[in-house]
Amino acid sequence: MRPIKLAALSGPIQALLHLVQPNQTSPSGISSFSGPADQWTALSMGLGYVEGITHQYMRHGTLTLFAALDIATGEVIAQCKKRHRHQEFLQFLKHIEANVPKKLDIHLVIDNYATHKHRKVRNWLAARPRYHVHYTPTYSSWLNQVETWFHIITQKAIRRGSFGSTKQLREKIDQFVKDYNSKSKPFMWTATADSILAKLKRVLKSISGTRH
């Protein structure tokens, strides 16, 4: 029997969570946008010009995407909610509870967002011994592997998309999760400690002597 490790994190989608998200209005929300008449229109590229989109759009609402990554298999458990409060986070935890075999322990790797530390959340977790919570250090959410998945769904399903309603956005996310899980595989850390320290040394050398 192996314990299952879930890197759990929540966030709204707008172009998507935390990482690169144009037009982001909240730290964990995804917004539904569409452009005039024929939806957002991509502007053609030319020599010396990057691709862009029209500046006109209509906002149709925001969803919050809660996602948990099984780092052993790469599969994702996800739910879209209208808001990002402790109530919604508890609903998502119950969704995890219903979808993870009872014989497995669950290690939750989450950030220090107040929603994750609400009294009712702590009480719910304390009543279930198979849950083990690990908080990422402040400003270090990037260490959580689920952030890599958020980047993937941002690039492949959300960014530059045009959605006429939050229902369309939800359907797009649900379909992406279904397709992703059908061929999921765990993320593999390939960088060595020496390569990371060498890169850090180069960065420090390049900024040394600069005025801040």
C-alpha cells in the first residue's frame, strides 16, 4: 500500500492561475471573456511584430479552479467553483475524499492562503487522520508541482481563448482535465543542485553592483 501524495492548490482562472495570466483580476480566478461579434480576433503577425488580439471584449464572469495533482501518477482531480472561500475549499476536499481510495494516506501540499487555514478546514482535516498537510514557504508556491500543471492548462486550454459564458469555460476546463488524465504521467525533476546553484551564481554576478 503506497500513500498518495496530492499537491493541492486552488486558483481562479483568467488566463490562468498564479503563473502567466493576462488580465488577471484575482489571485486565484479565471475569467470568461469574449470579443465583439465574432469573438476575440487574433491579429496577424508581421515582420517585427508579435501576434496580438483585439482590445475589445466582454467579461462574462469568473470561476475558481481547485486542482489536486497526484505526483505519483500525474493524474489531476479538479473542480470549478464560483468563489474562492473556505466553504468551496472544503467542498473540494470532500471531492478528493470521495475520489481517493480509503486505504491510501493523502499528503496535501498547499500554500499559506487564509482559506486553507480556516478553522473549519483545520477541524475537518484533524478529524481525518489520513490527511497530512504540508505548507509551502511564503513566496515559494512555485515549488508545488501543481503549479506546473496550472501552467500547462493555461497555455493549452485557457490563454487566448474566447468564452461566451462561464459555462463554456467550465466545459473547456472539464474536457481538458479528462483528456489530460487519459495520458497523464508524473513530472520528473531534472535539474541538479549544482546546476541550480550555478544559475543562481550567474544571476547574482549579473546584478551585482546595480543600483536598487
